[in-house]
Amino acid sequence: MKALFFSASLLTLAATAAVAQQLPQPSAPTPAIAAAQDIPYPGTLKLSVDATDLDRKIFQIRQTVPVAKAGKFTLLYPQWVPGGHSPRNDIDKLAGLVITANGQRLAWTRDPVQVFAFHVDVPEGVSELQLSYQFLSPVETKVGRMVMTPDMLNLQWLQMGFYPAGYYTRQIPIEASVKLPEGWQHASALEVAKTEGQVTTFKPTTFETLVDSPMFAGRYFKSVDLDPTGPARVRLNMVADKAELLEFKPEHIQAHKDLVQQSYKLFGSNPFDRYDFLVALSDTLGGIGLEHHRSSENRVAPKYFTDWEKTFVGRDLLPHEFTHSWNGKYRRGEDLWTPTLNEPMRDSLMWVYEGQTQYWGNVLSARSNLHTKQQSLDALALVAAAYDNRRGRDWRSVADTTNDPIIAGRKPLSWLSYQRSEDYYSEGQLV
């Protein structure tokens, strides 16, 4: 009897082991992508963008990437958006990628875990890779933010180019060029090397600086020097849906000149060698207010100038983005900075990055006469009243809302007051 029981037990254990072997097991980890090093990349990337396809709103792109040796090579498409504080770059709009070398097409594979990474085997005897692809910008608002219209475009290099894995972006040299529609003018913080016909080539810079230097271009364009004798060139560069929207009065420009001077007095320095306000007076280009170290992307009301007395709401946008050159770019939260655009940003100090900027943007609006003093005081009072009744403060701190760019990505909320959103902006200015 004991022998029979022992035999049955062995059979049970064997059956259990067999079943266990049939259960799902984890797949082997994917090969690690080379960690970024703070060393120079051996060669200069070249990036060429054709932005003339206004009807289909397609950017045609070619890129040359030097390679030092044969073997496995990884290209990264930027994932994390500086100023957006989240992994929201539009990789879904990247299409038609073809990689060649010495005239031969090379197969590429997307990393199954880090889907912004593309792997390719470099053959012997190859010194550079040639990439061609398209960025399919939205043709309607339900697809995404409109960046190309019949009369203007907003070119963000973050959406245009790849960079090699294994290097800090500040160590990767790149030369960029763009072809614009006939007769269009443009503005960017990049230094121009030459313009031939419709093609402008910029001086070589780093991938980090390129991404931080977007472009506005348009059929109807004006540029005004806001500080001709100052320590750095500061320009107000404007594109509009119609030429007449760019008609302004001297006092309108004076307010923007005063913004520059009041900012210098407030911060006691200028952390840039030049600064370009990129401003679209439009209701067709997608809305934006995005900071960069030496420029900012701003969309304002089409009648920003021509209906000046009625468009004061939103005139704190430029002061806010200008403040970011000091607070957020020149100085930023330690855990926010990353050596590449594919390493996660940590947003714990957004209440300082955005909250303090919101406060000083409001103050500078009044000091420069973009707002009246009463309008700025009323704006602060409105914020205080709103947060006095925001029930989400009962359970969620303003510090925790700094995670919202990653958690919610500005999606609509059913119960805003209770869930809270990016409250580190407005409540942060009250700290």
C-alpha cells in the first residue's frame, strides 16, 4: 500500500512539473541599447528638409549619418519633448523610412520595447548611412496639431531627425537645411550659413541645440528688432494668415521692447547670445506656447495688433515664454535634464519651472504694459479664487500634479476640479 501511494505521489509530481513547463515563461530581454556617453560623435550629421508640399502637408526629409565601423548600429527618433515634459513626440507621423549605404538598401528593425529605436547592420566598407523618409503632418485637427497651412508653417526639428545612440545629444554635430515655398521668409535662433534660391543652410551646431531652435516661416512675415543697442539681439518675428494682420502701432511694439528691458532689470542678466520670439497671428496654425533657450514658439489671436484693446487675454504668453529662458532653460530642475531625448525626464520641480514662470510672466506683463496693473491683479485673484474651491486639493498635492504631463498628456477630464490637472502652473504661482 505504501509503495502504491509513493508511486502515485511521484506521478503527481511529474504531472505537475510537466504542466509547469507548459505555462508561459518570459521572453529573453531585448539587447540593451548603448548608454549615452559624453564624448564627441565621430562625424557631422546632415539633415535636409523639403517643406514645400503645402497641399498634402508633408515634410520630405533626407539625412546622412556618418558611421565609424561595420556592425550593429542604432538610430533614435526623439521621444521626450523638452518643454512638453513628456514622451509625446509624434513618431506615429514618421513614414516611408528607407536606409541605404553605398547604393544598397539596408534592412532595419524597430526595437520591440523601445519603439523609438531603429536597429540596422552596417556592412563592411560603409562610412555613412543615407536615410529618406517623410513626416506626415496633420491634415485636420482630429489627427493632431496643424503645423503647415497654405500661408505658414512651424518646423520643429524634434520631429524631423534621427540621432545615433550612445552619445549625449550635445556631442553630436549636425548641419541642417530647409527648402521653403517660393517667396516665404523664416525666423529661427539658428545661424544661417547661406541661402540659395529656396534653400537655406544653417551653420553646423549640435543636435541638442538644433532641437531647441525651431522655425516659423510664412508668406506674410515681419521682423522687428526689440533691442538694437542691447547686449544680445532680440527680435519679434511674426507670421500671419493675412498681410493686414501685421499692421501694428508704435505703442504695440514699445510694449514688447519694454518686456525685454523689464526682464533684464528683473533677472539682472541675459542668458542668451540672441533671442527670437516666433509669433503666429493665426487661427489656422495649431495653438502653441513652447519655450526654448534662445527662442519661443507662440500662437496668438489673429487680431493681436489690429484689435489690441480686446486681445489682452493671452498677452502674458510672450512674457511667460521669455521668462523661461532664465527659469527652466538657463536654470532647471536637476532631475529634469537628460543627456538624450530618449531618456525619461523627471518633473518633480515643475511647480518651480512653470509656477514661478507663471508668476513672473504675469508681473512682467504689467510692467511692460502688455497688461494693465489691474488686469494682472485680477488674473491672480481669479486663480486664487479658483483654487480656494478646487476639491482635488483635499487629496492630491500640487507637487503630485507635476506628474500630469506623463500621466494624462492633457487629455480631457471628466471631473477636473476633483482629479486636478497641470495645477503646478497656476497654483504654483501662488506659492
